[in-house]
Amino acid sequence: MDAQLAGTTTQWISVLISFSAGLALLSYGMYIRLGYSKKFFLKEGKGLTGPAVYHALPLAGVVLCVMGLVGLVSDLDTRQKLLIYLAAPSLLAAVAIGVSQPSWLKPKWMRQLQANHPDVYPFLRDVAREDVGDDPERVRDWAETMDSSQGQDEWVARVRKRRGWPRRELHTPEQPSVKVPRRFRGDIARVQELPPSSRGLEHQIEIYEEILSQLKWEEEPGFWATVQNKLGIAYAARRRGNRAENLDKAIAAYEAALEVTEKRELLLDWAMVQNNLGTAYRRRVRGDKADNAEKAIAAYRSALEVLNKDQYPSYWAGTQSSLGFAYIKRDPGDRKDNLDEAIAAYRCALEVYTEEAFPEERARVQKRLEEAVREQSSL
């Protein structure tokens, strides 16, 4: 009797230990995964926990919980079967997931950062470490910045400017409907690993052109249009070769993307490409200057048909700012009318570009607005 009681007591103690340890690991792992992983993102390799801890701890916790539940079964034969058919597959699945670290296990903020800025994402951890360091206040401010796509975009824009990396005025966000075909996943992975340098841009162009040579737009219209848009961005930022020729190649890529996005009614992609096209025409070297200006204005206005203030405030403001600048540079037409349009666009942009959220953008647009108002008053 005493032996039976001791065995039962030992069984329950082992069950409680296993289940409690499992819950503790699961809770702590998810606690990290749901937000605090930002701090570990900055401190990889320090101590026993690192940024990958949110992959391993929850999975280990699930396995321990399953083993604890199996321990409740008194029949040895049944317990062995459960270990074989339940606990063992759970352990193997946990190991497989922990090793592969699929993207869906990453926190939302990290997935957004990688999707929206794939060309510089591999380098952002090192930049963040340099910027933030071990200062608790800076860590807290940086973590808050990472909580929104808008904050991430602002931070990355400042990093690009400070380091001289290629600038993208507006990028196309990752769309759920746009999936990378399996045969091109390796190529896209190579693009994401390229350094944001002149040489990296050359490799980007080579990879994008190779993809387009193997793919017809009818097969994967969304992906094909996205690659064309990315190719246009790369050519527009290209430092090598003839500037005029690079811009014309960017325009050709954007126009190809527009044709497909319009046919397939990919409205957001279409609007983003229109914005990029407007910037390319605004900077174009070849062709009639007045005609380029009209095409730039038309493209920006087309983009604004989709990029409304409520749904896409930062993109809407950026396009309004670009539209205002295009009107300032516009030669044909009445100068007063052009200044009126520019001032109206700048004031729209400032509705979103507040001092708190967009200090750099606000200062730039405010300066252009003041210059336009002074010129208007002197007419």
C-alpha cells in the first residue's frame, strides 16, 4: 500500500513539474514573442536568451505540457502509445519548427520590417545596435517606433539618408495576393541578402531582369508587376551608367507594371507604381521638359485617386508633397495658378506631417511652402 501511494505521489509530482515547466516556458516564450523580442533583437548572442528565444521556448513548453498530460495515464501500455503517437510527433514538430524558424513565427513588427524594406533588412539589426546601444531610454523609444509601419518607415528613411543608401520615396508593401512562385524564391532571397550599395543595385537589376526573361505576365500577373516595379526602383536609384538612360529604363518598367496592375485591378500596386512613375518623369533628363512635368503631375494625381488620407496617410502626404514640388517646377501655364496648386498640395501634406510624427518631412515641406508663398506674394 505504501509503495503504491509512493508511486502515485511520484507520478503526480512528475506530472506537476512537467506541466508547470511547460506552462512557464510557453508563457515566457509567448511573453517575449508578443513584444519584448525587440530588446532581444538588439542583443543577439548575449546571455542565455537571444532574439531566437521566442522560437524555442513556446515549442519546448508545448512538448513538456503534452508529456505532463501523458503522465496522468496510469496504464503503462497506454502511456507508451501516447508517447509514441502524441508526444514524439510534438517533439519532432517542435524541433523542425525551431530549426526552420518560419516567418509566421516572427513577431508582426519584424515581419513588417522585412516585408517593407527587404533590400536593407539584413543590415538593420547592426544599425539599430549602433543607434540604440544599451541605453534603456533609447531602447524604449526604438521599440515604440517599431510598433507601427509608419514609425518603421520613418526610421528606415533616416537610416538610408544617413548612410547614403538608395532612397525609395514610396515602396510597394507586401500584398497577401502577391505570392512568390516557388521557382523564384531563391532569386528573391538573394535580392534580400544583397547590400544596399551600388554593386547591390547592379545585382538586383540582373536578378529582376533574369526573372522577367523566364516569366510571362499572364502566369503570375501580381508577381510580374511587382518585379517590374522593383526593377524600375532599382534603375531610378542606379548610380552607374548614363543617368538619362537609367531613368528611361525605370519609366519603361513602371509603365509595364501599370498595364498589368490596371488589367488585374491591383489598385494599391497601381497607385504605388503611379507615384514612382511621377517621380521618374519629374527627374527625367530626356524628352520635352514641359511634357515630362505634365506626365509627372498626371501620375501623382492618378495615385491620389487610390492613396486617400484615411487609409494611407503617410503615402497620401508623400504624394501630395511630390505633387506640390512638380507644380513648382512646372513651366507651362500661369505661374500664379501653378503656385496655388503647389501651396494647396503642401498644406495637405502638412496635415499628416506633424512635428511629432514626421519632423524631417514637415521641415522640408514647410520650407518649400514658405518659398512658394513668398514667390506668390511677389507676383
